[in-house]
Amino acid sequence: MISFRFVLTPLGRVAPCGHEDRTLHWFGLTDGCYRIELADHDVLRYRQETVRHPHIDYYVARLWEDVIEMTPAVLEPVPADLLDFVAGDSDAWGPVNSDVASTAAVWHDEHTLNLGYLLQPPRIRAWRTVGDGLDVVTVTWRHDDDGDIRFIAPPRGQVVIPSESFLATVRRFDHDLMNAMRRRIRALERTGPPKGVDVDVERLRAEHADRITWLGRGLQHAPETDWSAVRAGATELVGGGG
């Protein structure tokens, strides 16, 4: 029902950073293509007739970092009285004119996957619901069609999956990328860097060892949500938008 899929650019075709001092670093070595599949829809694939390259061609580490960053917020159960607020769009809100409104707006945004670096990015949001014998994560997407850039997925949609399945998907993405990068670093150790490119393999190994811990450390972070402030802010934002 949900998956993060990627393919890394072949090592010999990864463009180094810099002009005079050309180098390859860990983040840059994750250059590749990736997609997010929700309910059998590739929600990041553009219609080919509207863009030159329909697939997202970017650093996979960017998606990986943003997924890790949002996961603790997603896994925090949302109280029943805030479900309409977390599921709603911010377009209809009133202005953010108070501390509680700011708190509610930030909390709402923490449930949104950051895709602002993409062309006409979709809004992908996720939150957890626990109750009545259910423990699920709802993931929604919304495409804002500007008439020129369009996606193959429907403009709106959602999937509802067990919370443990959502976390398993995040863990699988992390596992697959870490293994792919481990193999890539080992390949550089065997072959050395391309001609004219500087690679600090020892530094790559050290950064990789650190990044392996990112998901685990992120999952240890328990959000300290001020529910009273979020409720008051949500009421202010939604009421002000009416």
C-alpha cells in the first residue's frame, strides 16, 4: 500500500561537486531516481507530455532525510478531536496571529513530507489514529494542477495502513539505502575515485557509520506536543478562516 523505491545512478556517471576542486561526498553519491507508491499510484511521476523527465531525478538522501524527520510526528497518535484539523488543508485557515496558532500550524506542518525542492510538488501528509481496536496511519496526497505540469496519479487520494506497516516501510527504505551506499563506498575503496575527482574514503566511511544511526535516533525522539495549545490554535486558525 505504500513504498519508497529508488535506483542509484551508476557510480561512473555520478557528477562530482565543484568546478576546480571536484569531489564526491556521501550525499552526492546518493544521486538517483526515486518514487513513492501509494495505493498502486506513483504519486511523484509527472505526465511525460508535460515535462522532459517524468521521473524524480535527485539525491535519494534528501527523501530519506525528510522521511526520517517526519516519522516521529507521524507515529504520535492524534487525539480524536484533532483529526479533522490534521486531515485538513491549510489553504482555508485564517492568519497566524498568536503563539497557539503558530504552535498548531507547526504541528500540522510536521505531518507533511517536505517536497518543496521539486517542480510543482504534491502535498503528502500522514498521521496516526489509535482507537476502537485500530492502530493505523493515514497517508494522503494532493496534486495542485497548474494546467502545465501534471502527474499520472489522481489529483487526490489516500491509503490507510497499520501503523506497524508504515514503520516497516520506513525501516525498509532506510535499510535498502544504507546497504546500497555501503556497497558504493566499498566499490570506491577497490577502484579509487574517477580521474580528476577527490574522494575522502575514510570520511565517507565515518559519515556512513553515523547515518546508519539516524533512523534509530529519530525513533527515540518522542514529540512533546502541547495538546492544549494545538487545540486552541486549531480553533483559532479554522475559525479565522471561516
